[in-house]
Amino acid sequence: MDEGCKHYWVDGFIDTPIGKIRRINTSLIARDKIDGYMVRWGINRYSFTVSPGLYAVGNPDDTAPVLVTANYKLTFDILRKELYNQNLWVIVLDTKGINVWCAAGKGTFGTNELSNRINRLQLDKVVSHRTIIVPQLGAPGVAGHEVTKNTGFKIVYGPVRAADIREFLDNGLKTTPEMREVKFSCRDRLILTPMEMIPSLKYLVIIFVLLFVLNLINPRGFDFLNTVKVSIINFIPYLGAFLIGTLFVPLLLPYIPFRSFAMKGLTLGAIWTMIYIKINGVFLFPDSQLVIAGNTLLLLSISTYLALNFTGSSTYTSLSGTLKETIVTVPIAALASIVGIGLLVASKILNFG
């Protein structure tokens, strides 16, 4: 029996010339909503996928429309809940668990995957027409003429939002200007921030432990409570750098100079570092240039690296741009962090002496 019968969102099967096809239940249940909230907070994110392949909605025949989507379960759920009372086919591409917009920018929702999937599915035996509806947000990754050349199917780009798909189908596969308007609002970005913030919390723990260990090097001797207190005070600017990289860069994305996410994080990180030094002096020991330099390098590394991570939640950079930025930024951030820690340790040792 098809493995799809194990999925709670499968509502039976449809007989086709290529065999039984799983039918999608378009009603979301509590489990779907709970899982959706959890994945937005980074829980079970990398296994929240749907098996690629062909699915049915309602009771489609050979003339029914064919939609294409990503195998990220959250994207899949957003689409299927808009397809109630419809009869159509849905092709799920293997986008490695990435949504349509980001997958198109990163290359996994692309011409080759769509062409190969259509041919492997033998779609020409399931439908009599030769039209495939691709979401507009997938357009950057799909060259329609190449898909037609490879498969014989013509590509029609649908609306940006799944909520408009019913009207699009009713209008004879025609979009209105509103349907094509792409938005990546502050609210949209805010919804995505937990997915990058939660996995990065481990860095805060590492930072606090590092500060605690540094503060153990004390010429006045060991004092546990004072060490904890000082470490908490020292931790404040690092918490700020963490929030800059995971929250403020995404929220202020269109307004920060530079296309590079790393440069956006570096820009806000530099502003935060200068403000904190100006207001609070040096973080560990007053009048120490080593401490200023060490903390500055660490704070800038944190805000830069964490801001870079948000490329996975947007299409501001292409796949090649993301790879190039990552290859350059990560080694520099790592080196700056190592040097920064070294300077802080050196300042402690010199102060101790």
C-alpha cells in the first residue's frame, strides 16, 4: 500500500492511468495548526516536509488544473486549505523542505526539478491538457520555455498568495494586478524571526559561560555570587547583539543600507557597540583597550553572523549570492571571534598580574 496512507492529511486515493494517487484533505485540523506554530519557533523545522509527487484534490479528471508547490509542510498546508470544494491535481516538488519563495531563490524550486518531476510522474498520461500552474513566487527559479521544451507542458504563473487561487481559477487562469503584488511586510518578517532566533539561543548560553569563565580570573579571589553578577552585567551588550542579528535586522531589512545580510548585521552591530561603549564604558575593566577591542570584535561577529542566517528566510539574495556571502563571512566572523576572545583573556591575565 502507498506510504501516503500513513499521513493523516491523506483522504483516500484516486485511480489514474499511472496507478493510485493520494487525495489531499483540504481541512486543517488542530494538529496541523499546532505543528505550524511549533515549526515557526524552530521545533521540528528540518523534518517538516511532504513527500514529493502527484496528489489529488477532490475528484479531478483528465481536464482538471495542475498546480505546483513546495514540499515544505507549512507551504503545503497554506495551499491545501484554500482548495476546498475544488477538483484538481497538485505536484509537490522536492525543495528540501524550503518554501516556494526561498526555494526559487536558492535553486531548489527550479526548472530541472519541475521538468524531471513532470516526466517521472508521467503526467501526460493523467491529464489531457498541457498546462501547469506555477506560483508567481516560484518564477525566479523556473524558466517556462525550458520546461515546455523538456516536457511539452506550458507554464502559467498563478497569483502570489494561495488565498487568490480560487479566484484565479474562476477567472480562466488570469491574474489581477493585486494578485501579482509581492509583499514582504514587517509582519511577514516578524513571523519568520522565531525560526532563526530559537536555534540561535544556544549561542547565548555559550557566551554567558564564556563570560563567567573569564570573570573567574579575578585578582581579588573567587567570589561566586559576584562572578555571576558581573557576568550578567557583561552579558547585556551580547544580548543586544543577538537581538540585532535575529530580530532587528529582519524587521528593518528594507531600510538598512547594503544588499548583503552580513553587512546589514555589521552596520547595526557597529552602531549598537558604539552606543554601548559610549554609555557604559568598557564592559569588563575600565580603561582597557584590549577589552574594548575584544568585546567589539565579538559583538560585531555575533550580529553579522546571525543576520546572515536570515538569508534562509528571504530571497533578497540568490543562491550564488548566499553561498558567496557565506563563504566570505563565516571565516571572517570566526577569526574575529577567536581574536576577540584572545584579547579578553589577555586583558584578564595582565590585570591579574
